[in-house]
Amino acid sequence: MAHKHCFEALDKTMRTLLRFTILGSAEKTFGGKTIVLGCNFRHILLVIPKETRPVVVGATYNSSYMWTNCKVLRLTKNLRLWTLASEEDTQTVDWFSKWIADIGNEIAGVVNGGSFENDILARFLLKCGHDRIATIVESTFPSSRYNMLDES
């Protein structure tokens, strides 16, 4: 995420530039142009060295004067499910994606002493051999197992 001042500067620049070519653009956010921003508000906040939490939260885009003019669209379909062949894989990935969303929405899990805790089911844990790094790499990049990265 970028500091809200970056977006406010773009807004003022677009209004200034477009007021000469489009009537009424000086009164519209971003001069009346549609701007698409992609973000996930569950990600970490901005890093502002030596500042307090209220200052950091106040620097985000959704605390800007422009936020009231934004339309938030949410992705609701997991496109990974469309590429799976078997019904069992589809159901597993569908359940897993709902479980991840529930964790993000703080629906799944338990509150323990003020912190939110979740147990990860055994079927989602990697079964590590003697080389844990190799296990993670093979799980993340399965093509490396079949020498697909070999140029020859």
C-alpha cells in the first residue's frame, strides 16, 4: 500500500490537467477518470518509521478524503477451482479457500487470551523428509521434480 498523499497528489494533478479539456473535471475525483486500485486490506500496513499506530492507520488510502468516492469490488469466486479435473480436488480446494477466508474474517478458530488461534488440519501440513527446504520447494514448484527446469 502507498501513502494516501501519493493518491491525493495524483488526484490534484489529474484535476489540474483535465480541467482544460473536460468541463467540470476540476470538481471530480481524479478529474473524472476511472482509476482501478488493486489491494487487499488484510495485508500489512504502511511502514512509517518511528510513528504510532494511529498515524500509520491514518496514512492509508481508506482514510483519505477520496475514499467516499470509491466503489469496493470483492472477488468471490476461486478461479483455481475451474482448472481442477477431479471432483475430489475441487471440493478440497473449495473447502480450503472457504477456511482461509473464515480465518481472515475471524470466523474460524478460537480466541485465546486476546490472540486468535487456529489449528491446521494434518492433511494441509507438508510431510517433511530429512531436507525441509527441498520439501517446501517441491511442494511450491512441483515442475522441478520432473526436470522441467532443465534447458536441454
